Amino acid sequence: MVIEKYEASWCHSCQQLKPIMEEIGQRYDDVDVVTIDVENDPDKATNNNVKGLPTLIFKDAGNELKRITGLKDKQEYINTIEELK
């Protein structure tokens, strides 16, 4: 599974999410967290219909499984991963 994490340097919630996603990336060997800075790659954000930050798009084999927008509790991210595995 791949989690695309859309963020921006000016986004406070995005900065709060960083250590949570680093921990999740270390916890799950079969989950890759890919960070996309919307300022550096606005086309990717537009093509994936990202409307708010932070946005996490959970994908498997390139297909979107789930999307979470906004900062949530760490347990919600963990529950999502477990549900989608």
C-alpha cells in the first residue's frame, strides 16, 4: 500500500502530521508513505483532486482506496491502514 501525503510548508496541520506519518511508515513494512509538496508539484495535487491540506490518499496498485483530508488522530490513520490491508 502507498499513502500519498499532500502537504505544504506553510500548513501547520501538515507539520503536525509529519511525525505521525514517520512513525506509521516505520511501523508498517508494507506501507510506503510518499510526501508530495503541493507548492513544488501543483499538477499532481490538481490531477488527484486535492482540495485541502493535509490530504492522505491510500492507494494499492495505483487505485485509490480511501482519502482523508485534514489532521486526524493517529489511531484513525492506523485503523484505516488495518481496514484496507
